[in-house]
Amino acid sequence: MPIYSHSRLSAFEQCRLKFKFRYIDKIEPDFKETIESFLGKQVHKTLEWVYNNSGDLELDDVIKNFIESWNNELDPNIKIIKEGQTIEIFFNKGIKFLIDYFLKNSPFKDNTIATEKRIFINLDFEGKYRLMGFIDRVVHNRDTNIFEIHDYKTGAIKSQNELDKDRQLALYSIAIRENFDNVEEVDLIWHFLGHNKVIKSRRTLEQLENLKKEIKELIDKIESTQDFYPKTGPLCNWCGYQSKCPAFQEYKGQTKFNK
């Protein structure tokens, strides 16, 4: 059985046909990246650099790092979905996100112990059900032995109720509990950069055990699926398999987007 990830599970739930194209048939998408995903990647890279070089950083250093990375990696033909949006608009968003974050969190001395930490999650004792993921940032408060999982979001904000049910960081907290001794608590912390807002949540051990069960059932469902039908919705406009999807031809045109 393959090692799953949160994104792999989500792809199946969003659209089974997309899941098949990407993970089973391993078909190359129509386009490599959207401007939204590029922005997210560049902001994440810059914040990783910040916490790995947080000695005496000035705001100008942070912005310079972002600009250099953006210019070096930007594909001028990157996919822009929404009409009226431009590369410059997203570039300026990134600058604002980083300025707000710097002013709110500098001098970055919160005992961060890892950035972009790869973790593996065991959902059973036999090792049949395994997941892999990357945590944006891990903080360890040694006095209380409380760990923090930090996640940066450059998209729309979610409510407290939605985040209290979010499974991605909850799954990551299982790995923290497995890899460190005597963990008192694990705080799940989201930074919604576009709103300059932080939202926190926690999970009980009982909730984590129930989550393990739910994910194992979902994996079993995926492994036994034979009918990979398409599911249309707003996310279709960002899908890289539009040219191969029979359902997209009927769906497109409902909202105005760039072609």
C-alpha cells in the first residue's frame, strides 16, 4: 500500500478522476503551477529562511530574500485563472504578507526547533497505514513540554469551527506525539497571512484515535475504488487536467475565468 498524504486524501475526496489522473495514471497536468500556488510556495520559502537565519534580521533582508526568490523562479507564462488578476498583484500580496508577519512576530525567538519538517504518521501498529507530511514550523516550549505546529495560509480564512475539525494538522500532531517524549499538549496554529490573523486549536487523545480510524477507513475506500468518476465544482477552474476531463467541458463557462 502506498504512503498517503493529506493532499492525496483530499484529491480523492474532491474529485476521483483527478485523483486517478495524478496518482494512478501519473499524467502530467496541463500546466505546472498557478499564480496562487506559486505565491504560497514563495512565502513559505521566505518564512523558512527567516526562521533558519533569525539572528539579527531586518525587514529589508526578508523582503530582499522574497524578491530574489520570486524573480529567480517565476515562469512568466504561469497560469492565472481569474480575469483581472496579474502577476504584480500577487507579488504585492506576498510583500504585504511578509511585512505584516515581520512586524507581528519579530524577533522570531520562540524556540523553533524545525522548519519544513518531514514527518511520518503510523495509523496502526503493523505499519500498513502510513502517511507523510511536511510541517511548516515546529516550536517546543521546554518549560511546559508543549509543542506547537505552525501552518502558513495565503488563501481564504477559515472559521474556528472549521479549524477545530481540520484533520491535516491534527494528523501532524500524532507524529509529534510519536517522535517526542512526554508531550504534554500539541497546539495547532494557523497563520492566515492575508488577514494577519492567528487561530489556534487542540485535539484530545480520543479525538486523535477517532481520526486514525476515519483515515484508515478512507484509505480502504480509496484502495477498493474502481469507479473514478469526475466531480465538478469551483475547484475545476484550478484543475490541471481540464483537457482530459469530459465533465469540465460542460462545467466551464459558468463563471468568468481566463482561458
